[in-house]
Amino acid sequence: MKKIIALLLSLMMAASLCVFAEGETPATAQPAEITLRVEGVAANVYYGSVALQEGDSILTVLCRALDEKKITYEVQDGDYGKYLAAVGEDAAAKFGGWDGWVYYVNGVEGAVGIDACKPEAGDSILVCYTDAYGNPPTLMPALTAARAKTGIVTLTAAAQVAVYAEDWSVSYVTTPAADAKLIVDGTEYVTDAQGRAVLSAEDSAKEQIAVQIEHFAENGKPLVIRFAPDYTLKLDVKAEPFTDVDENLWYAPFVEKMAVAGLVNGYEDNSFKPQNTITRGEVAMILYRMAGAPEIEAKETFADVPATLWCAKAVTWCADNGIVLGADGKFMPSANVTRQDLAVMIGRMNEKVLKLELPADGEAPAFADNDEIAAYAAEAIYTLQKAGIVNGADGKFNPLGTATRAEACKMLSGLMAA
């Protein structure tokens, strides 16, 4: 029996030695690692993987990493254990308050001293200089992306801020990272009061963007914690439909077509307000975009259109190309455009710029209110009517009625399809 047992043991040992094919060596266990990032006041100090050693705390890992890079630091004893007092020239209370160094483990702020927290393999450790209790506090921002019907992407930077009651109970509120600088693939944007920044068409068309965030108080205090140096954001967000454009309504396809082409925009709440009237300045902007928004210097062509006005370039371009003439030296950019003036502007856009061969075989019955159409608008309305671009309602054209945003989309998209 002893011989049989000895034989079996020898066979088992032989089998274990034959697990690896000829030339192969047994795989060695990879050392356990964590990712460590150190964000100073004005710049990233350290970012990389650090091997864990037995008995390591976050403090010992941090010190080893900083020593390797020959980065100076200071550790002091406090009431609750050791704490990081300085890294380089960034010392605690640099800005005279409760600002200083804190740490996060996998996005959660540490609840014990930095020398008492034991990291585990795979942890992501962030050590950063903040003013968590300041006014305003330093924010740990999160970035989201939303795509409009035009294809343009809006980034929103916001954060959860801890609010402490008198009994030190804590609640959290979401606050925007307002007036922060976003660097997107080298291009700078500044967030508005809601933490939003609208990307250019070029950046919006990308599948992924590299993003960094910066924001400082006048005295240099950091108001946001930067993203990791290799932080990227995928722009795989689909456009949300306008909240007030029912796809079953007559104007829906025209609004969709104009929005996707980047010729019209919605509002901040993702509504389009199709029944709102459209202004002369807005129509000039749409026509300018239809021409590809050529580079042009805004001029004070009209007394009521200063070069700094939002639509000044568009109005200048339209005037230079004979699309708008104005009256008494004024353009009235904020005035609602009448249906007959909209037809005239569309007609001139085609005649002087697009020069499309419009269909002329459509029916053009006389409108019951033909006598109300101004002489200067009659030819344009007749031409666009025959091309199927304009029509009336109940046998009338209503030339002096103000055009709605939906009606403008219908007429202008008709020109695009010609």
C-alpha cells in the first residue's frame, strides 16, 4: 500500500511539472497597484500607478511616490493622527482659511487620517488641495454632455456640495461650476451661470474629446479640482427632440430639417416655441447661415444695428448682398417680420445668392387678399407660390400678418429643397 501511495504522489508531482509547455515559464503574480493622483493649487503634481507594499497606508504610498519624483512635502502630527501639511509650495491655510490637503478613495472623501487609511489593489486615490468649507467651496465637478437637434453639444459642469447644519448633519445640493474654464482639445470655453459651455460645430462633431477644467478665485485659490490629465469624455449622446414639437403636426418635418442643418436653434429648456413670432434679425441670421456664415466684418450699415449686436454680421452680409434694404436708415432687427417681407427676403436670397432654378409649374391661384399685398412683394410671393414654397390659408395669404417660427421653417426649408 505504501508503494502505491508513493507512486501516486510521484505521478501527481510529475503532472504538476508538465502543466507548462516546453519553453514556457510559470506566470508570476503581478504586484498589487493603486492609481495615485496629486492635484496642487495650480497644476497636477503627480499621476501614475504605484505598487503597494505590505502594511501601506495612503500616506506611505504618497511619500514613496513623491520621494521617487524628488517632490518636497511636509507631514505633521495632528489631533487625529498625521496629516499632509504641504506639497511643494502649497501649504495648508495658504489662503488663510480651512484650505489644505485632503484625500479621496474611489471618489469618496476619506473618513480617517491619511496615515490610517489602508488602500487596496486597484483603488484610485486622489490627494488634492481644496477649500471644502470655504465660501465658495472648492468643487469636485462632474461633466455631462447633451446634444441639441442641430448636432451642437453643450457640456455642463456641476458638483454635489455638502451643506452642514448646526448639529453637523450633512445634506448635499447640486451646484453648477459657473465661470470655469474648460479646455477641450486645446480650445478654451467658459461655463455660464448654469455651468454650461456650448461647443463649436467642429468639437461637437467629435466622437471623444479630451477635457480639462480650471477655475480660480482672484487670489489664486482653486475653485474646482482638475480632472485627471488623461480625462476624456465620449460624445455619444443623441439629440433630444424639441419638447414642444409634436411629430404629428404639419410643421414638425420642416423644423426638424432646419434644426438638423444647423439653421435654427431651440431654447435653453430644449423647446422650440413654434408659434412664437420670428424677428427680422433672426431671419437675417438664418439666411446668413444658409450661405455658410462667411467671414465678414460687422458694419453699422443701419442706425439701429451696432457692430456689437448679436446679428450684426448677418445683417451686414444680407445688406451687402441686397437681401435687406431697411427703411429710413433703420433695419428694426427686433421687429416681427411680416409674411410678405419674409417672402421678399427669401426671394432675394435665391435671386442674388443661391440662384436656384425654382419650379414654376405649381398652381398660383389669386389670394382673396391680393389687394393687401404690397407692390414690392407681389412678384416674390407669386414666384414662391408657383414653386410650392409659400401658400395661404382659407384662400388668403395674410401678407401683413407676422410670421411664426414654424411658418419660417416651412418656407425656408422649401427653398432648401428646391
